[in-house]
Amino acid sequence: MRVGRAVLVVVLSAALAFTAGTPAAFAQPSPQPPPNPSNQDLQNSRDAVDSRSAQVAQLTGRLADLQAEADDLQIQVAEQHESANAAQDTFDTAQSAAEAAAQRALQARSETEAAGAAIDAARTRLDDFVASTYQGGLDLGPLGLLTSASGPEDFVDRAQLTEAITQQQTSALDALQRARAEKANADSTARAAQEEADRQAAAAAAAKQAADAALAQARQAAAAQLQRLQEVSAQQDEVQRQLDAAQNADAGLRAQRQRFDDWQRQQAEAEAARQRAEQQAAAARAGTAPPPSAPRTGGSVQVVIDRAMSQLGVIYAWGGGTARGPSLGIRDGGVADANGDYKKIGFDCSGLMLYAFAGVGIRLPRYSGNQHAAGKQVPLSQMRPGDMLAWARNGRVYHIALYIGNGKMVEAPYSGARVRVSPVRYAGLLPTVARML
């Protein structure tokens, strides 16, 4: 701030000198330089810096290792959440199939009951026929008809009666056989449907058990990882404290030389400003001042980047973020709950992408893997601002971010963090980017 104020004073002095037509105004005396340390002072300071440099380097490396470990733990948490979600989908599908099979079994049982009723009716008709024949004492054979007939006409009448009775008996037997066949078919259908229902129910139970086990495992792992992250965070704080102390000590030893270097840089900047002022004043007098540059206008890609960047500092909330902006997070039964995401209004990684691309009328799906698949797949080596970067492990996408150029990306990283700009992380990065524009 002190350097900038000095430069501004010099520039204003130069401009006023040209306006007043008094170039001699530039000959103002320079401010006195701060004390310049002696060679021995500098050597002593350098020796102290050297003694600290190894410790500073060690602390810096330790910080990098701890941060990498923290990032990997967050990746594992994301993977376990996705595994639990996939198991739940399997259970829902199997449960629906079991319910459909049970409905078919119920229908088959109704058909079996109808077939049984038909058998009972046919058996009743046959029993009635046999009983009436027995009670009437009829001998329906040829000898019985001949001996019981009183004459030719009576014989014919008895023969016709016998034929009618025989037809009734045959009809009753046929009906009984058909009823038995229908019952057998209905029983077979009912058994098949019931077996299918049992298989589907067993599959649903197994899927549900797997889902519950996967979710319990994810929650246990997430709780353990949360504990580890807290430990890592505490270690980071301690390392940062030590690093700050080392840097402060180093800065104190070199304070005098730094102030002298600052003064020299300030003088160089003031001289450069004076020369620019002289050139601009001369160009103005000659009428050759260049026209001002045309204002830059952003296209669709810039709109997307601007929307994402406008949310820097917004809190991470698992399940949060819509096309309209940050929204209330949801429960996950693990790390997100421990961080209170369900009580926060913010973004997760895919929610931030939803909001960014909504600014140009692109409606992305909610899941990060589907978001990456929605765009044109372009080799990572050809990425450009506005492309979406995705990270995966074991074939499952667990994170997505927006590339903004110069090796940087904007992202909603994980529970407990905020929307930020970060260097692109290449570990786990998919070999293609998703290009929507």
C-alpha cells in the first residue's frame, strides 16, 4: 500500500508538471532511502535463514502430504455413498418385481379356486346320475332291455331311454375330465407364479440386505474417515502454526534488507510511471494518442464461468444447489450429517454445475456422472475454459468441477469446505472433458 501511494504521487506530479508546462517539476528530490544493512548484517541474516530453510521445507512437504491424504479420504467417502445408492436401486427394482409376481400368483389362485368349483359341480352331476340309475333299478344292457320290454314298441322306447342316459353319463364324465384338466393347469400356473414370487421376494430380500450392509459400511467408514480428517486437520493446524513461526522468524531476520529492496522497487516504479506520463503527454500534444481499447464482451462460456465464480465462498452442502442458486442440503447418514449439511444452504459439486450452466439455458442432470456424460467428450489435452472435469475411481464418477483456464478450476469440494478456485488435480481425473458449449 505504501509503494502504491508513492507511485501515485509521482504520476500525479508528472501530469501536473506537463499540464503547467514546467518540466522542471520532475526534478523533485527523491525520498531518503532506509538504512541499508552492512555486509556482516546481511551475512548474519542469511545464516539464520539457511538454518531455518530445511525446517520450512520439511513443514511445507508435510502440509502437502496431509492435504493429499485428506482429499483421498473425501474421495473414498464419495465412492461409498455411490455404492450405497446403487444397492438401494437394486433393492427397489427387485421389490417391484416381487410385488408383480405376487399379484400373478394371486390371480392364479383365483383361477385354481374356479377350476375346483367346476370339478365339484361335475362330480355332483355324475353322482346324481349314478344315484338315479341305481334307485330306478334300470338294467341298461341289451339283455336287461330285452327281458324287461313288454313288446317291440316298449323295447324301442327303452332303447332310446338307454341311449339318452348313456349320453348324459358320457357328458358328465367329459365335464369331470375337463374340470380336472383345467384344475391341473390352474394349479400348475399357480405354483409357477408362486415360485416366481418366492424367487423375486428372495432376490428383493437379498438386495435389501446388501443395501443395508453397504449403507452401514459406508456410514461406519465415513465416521472413521471423519475422525481421521479431524485428526489431519488438527495436524495441519499445528504444522501451519510451526510454519508461520518459522516464516515470521525468517522475515524478521531479513526485515532491513526487505525494506531497502522495497524502496528500490518503488523508485523503479516511480521512474517508469514518470516516463509513461511523459510519453502520454507528448502524444496528447501531438494529437496521436491511441484510441481507447474496445470493451471486452463475454460469450456463453464466460457467462457460465461468471455464474460459478459468483458463488465463491458459498458453503458446501451435500445435495444442495439448483438452477436458481444454493439450496438446503440433505442428510446422508455420514460425513455430511456430521458437518450439518442438511441445515446449510449451499452447493455440492453437481449442484454448482447445475447453477452455472442454467445461466445459458442448459439444464444438466443432477448426478455428476450423468453431467459429464451429457457433454461432448473431448480429450483432456484439448480442454478449454467452460469444460467440465470429472474424477472417478473403479469406474464411478465421484466429483465434477468447471475448468476456467490457466490450469485452474472452480469447484464445490467437500463437506466442511466452500466453493473455491483450485489448481486442476490430475490424480483420478478422467481422460476426457465434457464440453457443453
